[in-house]
Amino acid sequence: MVQTPLRTDKWVVATWEEYLQAIEALACENAKGYYYNSQMRIEMLPVGPSRS
């Protein structure tokens, strides 16, 4: 199965099922997800020494 890279920090058109799949795939990473009006946005949270 070929997977396309997940676009982050940008609103993209997606179904609720696609959003749930994206969130599940990123469950172990530092990410926040939003779904509104048939669009989703995934934000990758910065991680590093300055965030401690």
C-alpha cells in the first residue's frame, strides 16, 4: 500500500473517517488534530530542550 505524506499545519478537505485514521496513525507522536466543516488540520508540536 502506498501512503501519501500527511500534510500538516494546513487545513485540508477530508472526511471524518480520514481524520480519524490520520489521528490514529499519529497517536504516538506529538500532534494535535482539528476537524471542522469537512476539513482537518494536524499540527505537529515542537519538541526539544527549549520546551521543557
